[in-house]
Amino acid sequence: MATSLKHKTAGALLWNLLDRGGQQVLLFVVGILVANILTVADYALVGMLALFSAVATILLDSGFTTALIQRQKVSDVEYSSVFWFNLGISGLLYALLVALSPLVARFFGQPQLVPISFVIFLALPINALSLVQTAILNKEVRFKKLTQINLVSMTISGCSALALALLGCGVWTLAWQPVILAAVRAALLWSRTDWHPLRVFSREAIRSLFGYASSLLFASLINTCFLNVYSFIIGKLYPLRELGFYTQGNKMCEMGVSLLYGSIQNATLPIFSTIQDDRERLIRAYRKTIRFTAFVTFPLMAGLFAAAGPVIRLLLKEEWWPTIPFLQLLAAGGCFTILTAINNNFIKISGHTRGILQLEYYKIVLTVVVVLCTYRYGALTLVAGLVLTRLLVYIINMIYTWRLTGYSVWKQMCDFTPYLVLAAVMCAALIGLTQVIASDLWLLLAQIAAGAIIYIGLAWITGSKILKEALALLTKKTPTDAE
């Protein structure tokens, strides 16, 4: 049974990594091409609406997707009720956001935000059409089909965005891209899945699911505001170009964060929900998840920090080069974001969703205090404060995880610290290369090669069991010593 769970998890993780990795590669390539055509101001305008889009997306789902996956048995009436609820909420949210757009435009002093809002928020009702289908595919661990749909959708939307940029559509390129992505994805999910909603709506089903989902909803709202409030503040307090640099840096960093966290969460949530009643087994499984997350996250984020300079200078026009320090700071904070999210996933599986909400209250207080202490000193200092806040939030998160699940702070630190040390050594070596190699191209190539050799070599020398298990899975062998 344990071997079956391990292989099932590994298969799910591989498909999710392929899904997320393929999406992020496409997003990265298209993003670089489009960024070299558009201006910093175009990205800044869309960045001003990021908070509203993110909050609306959380309200649209209302925590029901996670509730559907976590519940072991779900009826067609429950699926259908959630579908109609999401559709109704999406229409109300779209109407509200469009109605509020003149106020937002006046707040930022950017009248163009009004027509942009009419387009960019269209993604909400379109996404509502496919939320339940996505939850079903995740719940049934049918990641292969989901991967195919996501990659096709991303390819079509990316090509469309590039075409719009080349045609001189400017900021409208960024406004239409998420709408096209949502439309193509919804069409594919409806045509390639068997489930379709019944003409029924049960208030009792919504009430039953909302009992679990409500804490997740409010926690997600607070977390989303935390992640996006900096776009709001930078757009209001500093020159427009500063928001453009932050938006681009955050977009590039989020590709790695989304790849790692999204893949691990999607793979583990439906599978580990099946063993949620076996606490000891669940803790063992999640300890391994934390180790694997740290093993992959720390070197990637450290590598991005060290290589931010040559990456930006090689891929983007000179107008974007001030993005470099923003990207470095966000990469440093990304490690704590991923680990915090994985811990929250563990708390969800354990059924303590109110604990996640309590954690978000601490996050609000910390964010307010740090923003008030840093906003006077410029956008970069504000973002440095964001990194500090993410570290403090993760420390509090570990304490809560210990209290609610029994996974102690000491055990978690023992699980991730070895990989943090290895990544720090690797990062120092990569930064040292910047002092001896002048060419950005050769520097980047050297950093990639040296980073891989140093990190994997040190992991092998120190006897990393996660590395051995990963190599065993790749070679289809079973490791002799289970961790």
C-alpha cells in the first residue's frame, strides 16, 4: 500500500510538473517576446488591476474547489450546485468590478483603466464555466488530460498575445490574453470531459460545502491581498515605471513559484486526502513532501537570485534592466511563500481550516507594520520589507502547523535546513562567477552548469535520500533504504 501511494504520488507529481513546467515555459517565452514589444507603462497599467483580479478570482471559487477535492464522496447534485453558484457569483463580480472601474481609474489617475476593466475582467465569468470540471479531473487524479488541455490553451493564448503585440495593440495585448486563455480552456474542458451540470441547485449542498470552504475563502482573500497589495501601493505612491519593474519581476519570479507549489499541491492534495484519517502516515508523507519541496525550491530560487542580472540583460531590452533588484528580492521571498503554502496544504488535509484563517490575521498585522516602516524609503525598500514579512509569516506558520498537526518546528527545520545550506553555498559560488566572467551569455551558461554540478554534487556527497529516491524513480528502481 505504501509503495502504491509512493508511485501514485510520483506519477501525479510528474504529470503536474509537466503541466506547470510546460505552461511556465510557454508563458516565459511569450512573455519575453511581448515585453520586448510593449512598454513598461503597459505592464504598469495592468498591474494596477492585479489586486482586483486576484480578489475576484478567490471570491469566484469561494473555496469550493478544495472542498470538492477534500471530500471523499461528492454527488452530482453537489457538483451542479457549485457550478451554478460559481456562475452566478462570477456575473455579479464582473458587474461590480466594471461599475467600480471609474473610481479605480480616478484613484490612480489613469482613465484608460475603465475600458481595460471591461475586457480583462471578462475572464471571471468564462473561468466559472470550467472550475468544477477542473476539480473533478484533479479529484480523480486524471492529470494527463488536464495537462494536455492546459498546454493547448496556453499555446493558443500565447500565440494570440504575440500576434496582438505585433499588430500594435499595446496594453490591450495584456488585457485580452487571460480572456483568450480562459475561453479556450473552458471550451476544451467542456468538450473533453464527461461531466456536465444538472439543472438543479441545492442550497443544502452549498451550505454543507461552505462549512469547510468558508475559512479557506477568507484565508485565501487575505493571502491574495497580501500578495497583490504591493502592486496597489507601488502604483499609488511611486512613478508608473516602478510598478512596471515590480510587475515584470514578480511575473518572472511567480513562474518558478507557481511551477513548484502548484505542481506539488495539485499532486498531493487529492492523494493525501485518501489517508487523512491515518495521522502518523500522513505526517510521514508530508515530511517527505517538505523535504522534496526544499530540495527543489531552494536551489532554483537561489539560482534565480544569482543569475537575475544576466537573465534580464540578455532577454529584455535596456528599458527593463532596473527590474533586476526587484527580481532578486522576490526570488529570496519566493522560498518562504512556497513552504508556507505547502504547510497550509497540510493543515487543509488535516481539517483545521480555521487555523489557516488565524494565520492570515497575523499576516495582516505584519504587513501593515512593515509597510508603514518601509514605504517612505522607495519601492525597493518596500519590496525588501515584503521579503521580511514572508519570512516572519513562515516562522509563525511552522508554529501553527506544529500545534494543529503534530509536525514540530524542530522536525521541519531539520527537514529543510540541509537543502538551504547547500543552496546558499551554490548561490555564493554563482555570485562569485560574476566577478570573473564579463560576458552575460557566458556568465549565465557558466552559472547554470556550475549551479547544477555544485548542488547535485554536494547533495550526493552528503547522502541526500531525496536525491537518491528521485534518481531511483527516474531509473525505475526502488531505493533500498526508505526515508
